[in-house]
Amino acid sequence: MANWSSWFDHTLNGLIIGNVYALLAVGLALIFGVSNLINFAHGSVYTVGAFIGWAAITYLHTSLAVTIGLVIAGSALLGMAIERIGLRPLANSPRIAPLLATIGISFVLDQLVQLLAGPDPRALPNTLPTWRLQLGSGSIGTLDLLIAAVGITSAAVLFGFLRFSRLGWAVRASAQDRDAALQMGVNINAVNQTVFAIASALGGLSGLLVGMYYNNISPAMSFQATLKGVVAVVIGGVGNVPGAIVGSMLLGLTESWGVALFGTPYRNLFAFLLLIAILVWKPNGLFGKKKGLPPEPLTGTFVAPSNPVVVPRWVWPSTIALLVALPLLLQPLAQGAYVLTTLTNAWLYALLALSLTLVAGTVGQISLGHAGLLTIGAYLSALVAMDLQVPVALSILLAGLGTAVIGTLLVYPAFRLRGHYVSIATLGIGEIVALVILNWESLTRGPIGVSGIPPLAIDGDALDAGPGFYWLTLAVVVGLALLQSRLLHTHLGRSFRAVREDDVAARSYGVSPSRYKALAFGFGGFAAGIAGGFTAHLYSYINHETFTSQISILAITIVILGGMGNVAGAVIGAVALIGLPELFRVTAEYRMLIYGITLLLLVRFRPQGLLGTV
């Protein structure tokens, strides 16, 4: 048990970290209040701010005051560019479009930072004096005082701006009632530019302070920053600036006290458990307005008003026959084995896309944590095969069934949520799965991961990444695609689409949205679990980082590329986004950049996808 001195230090650390989270969360709250948008690119601005500070200190040898000024200016300009170039053209689009655009922008910014600065972490030195002020049994350092001062000063300046300036009044009016503000002559574009500039300046400054606090920055730091900011905002109440500050402090204290009780590996787990608890019991947050959640689903209006592309029926059996014969045709070629391996990987992603296109495209529940289902399936199949000595083929089937049950139970509390809250909840659940895998060492082997996973074998002959594994995964994809296509033409499929279009109207006609969402997640979980199981036995080694959050975003991009709810489109999208960049290996370094740009272009110019929505 920690002593009183240790508890004081952990409390102080929690408040300091809460101050940094507040800079992130206030920006997110401002953007949501004005634009009704969760900005998933906010963490990328945080990363850019940290690297601007590092470059200023390393190459320009600037003082701390000048460094802070450069970070604020550079981050504000970046935020204005994001609003003007990436989001303003989507002003009249459905609400999901700008949300997905911020995800694409995040991919682009993160990849650009990595290309320019390299993928390796680096130190961000603290140039402040090293003395510490003794407070009772604990102490506080100069950097702690700086972070506290920045937090208090930022809050005071923001309060003064919103309360006493004309532009601040316009921001408050737009946040309260956007339509009324427009009628009163408020320049909404100027308001949005101002809000993004302020939010991004605060986000970039928080990246600099965190880098100095931990003496470490990395191009991969943006995602966790976005998650922490979102958690703090949800705790306080989405769009509520004072609530964002209080939520940030509670988050910082929860993490710090959790570390004191259980150790550092549990820091992030407590944050996401707190997120899910708030979403379940008080989804509008501790200080949110007591009003109902948005009346429309997030994806219903995203289905573009165009008919799906009609493909002659003979094309599909002909294509399948060609794909079946492909290993024989490629056998004489030097690169034949590599092409088969690439397509096998595409089939595994197609299974994930089939899972998500049913959940997101047909039922209208955007899931940003679908990689968690892959993780559950992979670990279930690997552990059942290794620990219980179950044949691999049976273990993969059991993994699909187990993932369907576990995934549905995990997401079930979020079924009554709507709009942005569903995306946030599924994102949090996906992170919780990875953190449980990391910390449950007695079952999952913890950070070491599971190695020596047996390969899939038929009659004692192991199937590696050659023709056998290719044919088997292709058969599973075709089988599940046919089953899902048949399902969509039944009464069940029509009920799924009714929930997507208007779950209030569906409920009035006797359709239970929660029941049909559970069925969709169950079927989707089965497909994702099968994909995870195949992947585990193909790789022979997995750990908690095998299926990252980027896979969830990639799956969403695949689904949109093919066409939301379109079964054939999900498979074609997987081949296009997974297979083609792999075949052109010169683009491997730019893969995530390609994915981000693809998502942005799709949302802007072709939201119905290649084959159209269903």
C-alpha cells in the first residue's frame, strides 16, 4: 500500500496530467459545440505541435517562450487549414461525413510527420531549471508549475474571449443555436475558422508540454491523445467547456490513482472503463444538458441517394472461377507465391469488411473498434488450439462463435446510444479489449504474446500461405458473402435497414432496435472472429498490438470504398485497398497516407462507394 507521501505525489501528478488533458478536451469541446463534430484529427495536431517544439529547440535553439509562440502559431494555422480544406466542403453533408474526414486527415498528418521526422521516438528536452518546491511530504517542480500556469492562463483567456469579445459572442451563439446565429447574420465560416484555430493552438501546446513532461515524443502519439481528449469531453459533457476541464481533472486523477493501486500497465484501462461507465449511466456527461440524444442515427442519411451498380449475374461465378484457378495460372511465375500471399491477406480483410458492412452499412452503427473483434477471435482460436488441444479447424469455428457472443455482450450497453456516442463507445471497447489482453497474463501471456500457434492442417499436411490456405480463405469469404447477401433479402435484412433509416419509426412498428443490433453484431462478430482465427494460425504469433486501432479505421475505409452495406463491394474494397498497395511495393512506405487520402476523396466525391450503397 502506498504511503501518504506517495498518494500526495500521485494526486499532484493526476492534476498536472489533467491540466494537459484539459487543453486537448477544451479544444474538442469547442469544436463539437460549434460544428457538432468529434474531431479525430485533434491528436494529430497535438503531435504536430510537439514536433514543431522539438524542431524549434533542436535546430533553432529558441527559448521556451519563443518555442511556445511558434507551437501556438503553427498549430493554429494547421487547424484553420483543416477546417477550410478538409471540412468546409462537407458543410452540407450528412453528419458522418466530416467525422470520417477527420479520421482521414489524421491518417495523412500522422504519416507526413513520420515521413518528415522518421518513425523513431525522440527526446524533447526540458529547458527549465530543475529545482523542486517542497510541499509537505511531496514536491512540485518547475515544469509542473508551468503546466498549471498554462492551464489556468488558457482557461482565463478563453473565458475572457468568449465572454467579452464580439467574435466570442458569435462563437457562443453558434454553439447555442447555429440556425438562429445564421439568421442573425453571424459569419459561420469565420466562427469555425476561429474555433479550429483556438482548439488547435491548445492541442499543439498540450503536445509540447506532454513531450517536455515525459521527455519523449513520437509520430505514433496522436491516437492515444485523441482518445484521452474524447474521454475527458464525454465525462464532462460533449460540447461543455467547463465540463471538459472537470472531466480532464477526473480522468487525470483516475489514471494516477489507478497506477498507485495496480501499476502503470492499468493506466489506460481505467480511462476507458470510466468512459464506458459514463456512456452507460450518464451519456450526456456530468455537466451535459439534460436532453435526449440526437433523434437521427449517424449513418442513415449517409447512404447516398443513388442506385447500386448493377452487375450482370454471370460476372460473379466467372470471377470466382478465375480466382479459384489463379494459383494454377500463377505457378510458373516467379512472383506467383507473393501474389497469392497478398490476395490471401485481402481475403482475411474481406471477412472483416463483411462484418463491418453489415453493422455500419446495413444497421447504421459505426464501429471504430472492430479490430477488438479480430483480437478476440485470434486469441480464442490460438488458446483453444494450444491449451485444450482442439483441432485448428474446430478452434477457428469456435473462435467465430465465441467472438459473436463476447463481442455482442461487450457492445450491448451501447445499443441505446446514438450518433457520435456509438462511435466513441465502440472505440473505447476496442481499446479495452487490447488492454485486457495485455494485462491478463495468466491467460493471454500478457505483453509476451502467444507464440508457436499451430498452423491449419488437413490430413496432417500444414497449410501455409500457399495455394491451400488461399483456396480455403477464398471459400470462406464466398460462403459468408453468399449467406450475408441472402440474409439482406429476407425480412431480417429489411428490419436491419429500418433500424438504420429511423429506429424511432422502426420501434413504432414493433421492431426492437436493440434486438436487431445484437443480431447484426453477432453475425459480424462471427465473421471477424473467423478472420482473427485464420490470421493467428497464419502468423503463428500474436500479441496485443497485432490488431491495432488503425485496422478498425482501415476496415471503415474498405467498407466505404466498396459501398456501405454492399456485400460484393466489401470484398472488392478489400482487394483494392489491401492488394493493390501491396503489389506496388514501392508505395509501402506511403500506405497509411494512401489510405487517408482515399478516405478523404471517397467522403468528398464518392460517398456511395464503387458499387453503391444497399
